[in-house]
Amino acid sequence: MRTDPLSERVRRTLVRTLYTQPSSLIIGAFNGIVSSGVVAYCSGEFWLNITWGILCVIAIGRILSARSFSTESEEQSTSRMEIAYELGAFSYALIFGIIAAQTIIMDIGAPLEVLMIANAMCYAVGICARNAGRPVIALGQLGLVVAPVFFAALYIASLPFIFLAINIALLLPAMASITLNVFKVLRDSIGAAETSGQLAEKMRVLARTDVVTGLANRAGLNQDIVEKLMHVRDGQQIALFWMDLDRFKEVNDLLGHPVGDRVLLEVASRLKEVAPDHATVSRFGGDEFIIFCEVADRKESERLASELHAEIMRPVRIDGERLEIGASIGIALLPDDGQDADALMQNADLALYHAKVNGRRQSCFYDQTMSRDLVRRREIEAELRSAIVKNELSIFFQPIIDLDTGRIKTFEALVRWFHPEKGELKPDEFIPVAEETGVIVTLGNWITAQAAKAAAQWPEDVTIAVNLSPLQIKAPGAALGIMNALREAGLDPSRLELEVTESLFLDDHGATEHFIEELSAIGVRFALDDFGTGYSSLGYIQKYPFSKIKVDRSFVSGPNVGKKTDAIIHAVAELGSKLEMDIVAEGLETIDQVRTVRDAGCTLGQGYYFSRAVPDYLAAMLLSQEEDTRIRATG
């Protein structure tokens, strides 16, 4: 008869209970041997001594047999353990019952008969409780012990023995009922424990598994890393690859999260195909994946990173849509880059950060300089926040000159940081940190407010230009921050020019369009900065209300200046003339450069030839000198 897996496991557990307390088996055998030995010796009956000898052999055999089985071994056959126990138990019970029956039939005396019958009955009752896990064995032993006594009592047929036979007849169903009830409780308990164990195991697996991809999640990854690091061998190298899908948010935003989940599932499938055997492949969260595996050396990890890149970047087709998915990968190696899981993950994360900063879609190995850079960035971040509060920052102003009249048309506001201990820190050092940490929003609003206050003191025909970070523009309430700065300074919105770069529009963020529309409506003007260094899309100029285009300094004073750059400046200037937009040439350092850009059609110029960036009081002085010169010229 076939049984279900649960029943079979319950059976094996119950069979094991027969062997779990060999001490009780030894005590029972010893008691049976001693009591029957006393009866045989005192009676002096030959057949009792023969039967007692057989009982001793069986008891010793049972003990040796029990010690030969390992209940913990999964290779041990359940049926073999059960049959071996049955043979010993049944033969011992039968011989024990026969000895008790012999004492009755041979009439060897009341004390000896009472001793043997009492031992036999106690053994029969006790064995039902001990072996209730296997009712067939328990009830079989019960029957084999009491049956010879029952028939011997009927054979003598005296009134006391007739009552003994009746008691035995009543004992059988009573003990059978108790034994079966105990068995049912045991079986149900073991079955419930088995089910609970399976459920617990299932919950444990679910807790460590990502529901979207089926890969290990963060908890599963941490568990695998800890287990592998506990068994790492001397000289063994382990690599941790931390992957981040580039611009994955656009997939969710444009095509919806269900499509995004299918992309993640496809990426997970590809990673599992490429990853080495026994590697842990996990989805760390969002669009980040981590592979943790043993490698022979750094060269193998480079090869694996290349394969991972190639596999991820293959186009994905979902519902007819062809999606290009890129990835940045940071790699850290054990033991070179970290001795424990935390250090390894932190350094792989740092390497990933550098891979993204350096242009995305590339792999980057951890280097110790990255940690030093991180410490430096954190230090700058903390000091920058403090500097804003303590007013350690300053705003300098560089004039933008009308190339026809030579007069100052605009001042560009530039932030300067004079650290009390480290001296002047360049914007290239702290602006990227401000953008990474979100401090740029606070810093940008502060720069705009300070510039607006300074400009409010200048002649009304002089405007102020402020550079804005894309992160500042996309922050909630960005336009409100600009409006508050204008209102507090009492500056006409038309005198504020906000300079933005082409990188602002690459993400096609709805907040950008709303920001420009909201401020343009009150008169704020916009300039496209560093034109020619990015995508230089004419679509931006057509879509947004730019009043000014700034030609990047690389076309004016860079190392590649020549006929081609002159032609580009001409083309941009002509475009500006047609669209009635001012064209600003940056980086002017010599009179020849000024003449060149003016002849090309540029209307405004900016650079060291005219003036470096100066504090607000010097900016006011330049305007005052210019006004004095104008008065003298007209007077």
C-alpha cells in the first residue's frame, strides 16, 4: 500500500522512538531476566530453566540489535529498523509470557507464580505505553505476553484463575484503546510539527527571496555572504559585483511598472546565465543587482564584468518595444578591498558611484583613493552646511559686456568660499559635493537671494545672471524659492537671468518645463549656457523661451580654436540674430578674440580681458566709473 510522503515521514519518526531510549529497553530486559531467573532457580524445573536461557539470549540480542542502528542516519531503512525491532520484541514477549504460563501449569508455588504473573502483566501494560508510536508492535507484544497466561489460567480453570482470564480479556481492549489514542495524538502532533516546519521553511525562503525576480533579496544576500565568508580559505579571492541599471526610472515612468518588472525579470535571468556556479545572484533593491562569487584572480573578475555588461546591454523586447538597457558596475575584491562583508559592500558601492560619475555604462574597480575622496566629500559637505549658516560664502560678480558699446550689460553671480583654515576652495571642489548631497538646493537659493540683493542697488538697465543646477530646478518649490528671493530683494523679475545647461533637459523632466513656464510668466529671463558642448539641440531653443545663448569658452580660447570654431561661432551668431537672441562669447582674454567674436556677430562678451569676478563693492565701483565716463563723454 502506498502512503503519502507526510505519512511516511511520520512513520519513520515513530519508528525512531522505539530506539530513542535504549536504557528503558535494557532495564526492562534486565528486570525480565532477573525475575524469570529467580523463578527458574527457585522452582528447579528443567523446562523453566531452558525457557529462561532462551529469554536471556533474546534479550541480549535485542540490546545488541538496538545499538547497531543509528536513528540519525537518513540512509537507515525504516522498514529494516521496524522489522528488526518486531522480531526481537515479539519473540521476547512470547517467551516471557510462556514462562509466566509455565509457573501456573507447573504449580510451583503461589509466591513464584505471583512474582512471574505480576511481572508479565506489568511488562505488557508498560510496553503499550513505550511502543505506542507503533500500535502493531505494542499490541502484538501485549497479546504475546498475556495469551499464554490467559490459556494457562483457563487450563487450570480454578475460580481465581478464571477471574484472572477474565481480567486479561478485559485488559486487551482497554489497553488497545489507550494505545491507539496515544498513537493518534503522537501522529497528529508529529504531522502538525512537520507541517509547521514546512511552513516555517517556506516563510524563511520567501523572506530571503525577491518577489519580482526570484533572486535572493537583501536578507538572502547578507545570509549567503556571511556563510561564504565563514568558510573562506586562505588565499581565496571573492568578488562582489554591484550593478545599477542606467536610467531605469524612465522605463517605469514611460511604460509603467509592470513593464519595468518584466525588464527586471529579464535582467535577472541573464545574470543567472552568466554568473558562475555557486554564485549568489541577488536583487539588492530597486534597479540594483549584486553578484557575489569566488574568482581565481582580478583578471577573471574583469572578464566576468565584461560578460555581465554585454549580457545586460543586449536589447530587450517587451510587447514589441525594443528597450536599450545599460548598466554601471562597481567591483570590490576580497581580501584586497575588504576583510568582511560590510567593508566589501561599502567599497563596491564606492566603485559603482565612480562608474556612474565617470559616464555610466562602464565597470570600475575599487581603489583606496575612492575612500579618501569619500572622506573628503563628507568633510566638505559638513563644512559647506556650516559655511552657509555662518555666512562664510561670498558672491563675486563678473561683468558681461556689450561688444558694440563696451558697457556692462549684465553681471554673472559666482559663488566663492574662503575657508578660514584651508583658504579659498574652488567651486569645482564643493559644487559637485553640494549636488550629490542635496545641499545645492539650499546653496542655490542663497546665491540667488544674495545676487538679487546686490543687483537691486545697480542701475535698472543692468541685469544679474545666476547659474542654476538641474537638481535645484527639479526640487519641490524651486520656482517659489526664486520668487521669494526677488520679493525680498525688491528686484524686478525682468532683471534676473537664470542660466541653465543642456544637461537639464536630457531627462525631459516635467518639473523643468513647469519651472521655466512659471518664472517666464512673471518676466524672469533664461539663458542657455555652455552651448556647443552637449547635444546642442535646436529643439531646446525652439521649445523654451531663451533670450540668450552663451557660446562655450572652448570655441573662443580653447586649444582647438581655428577656422572650424570660427565658422561655428558665425553660425550660432547668425542663428541668434534671426531669433532676436543675444549671443555671449565666454572666455575672452585678448583683444584679438574680442574682435573675432564681434566680427562673427556675437553681441556680448565675457572674460578676463574685461574683468575677473569681483566682490559686490567693486562691481558697484565699475558701474559708477562707467557712469562717470558716460557723463563726461556727453558733458
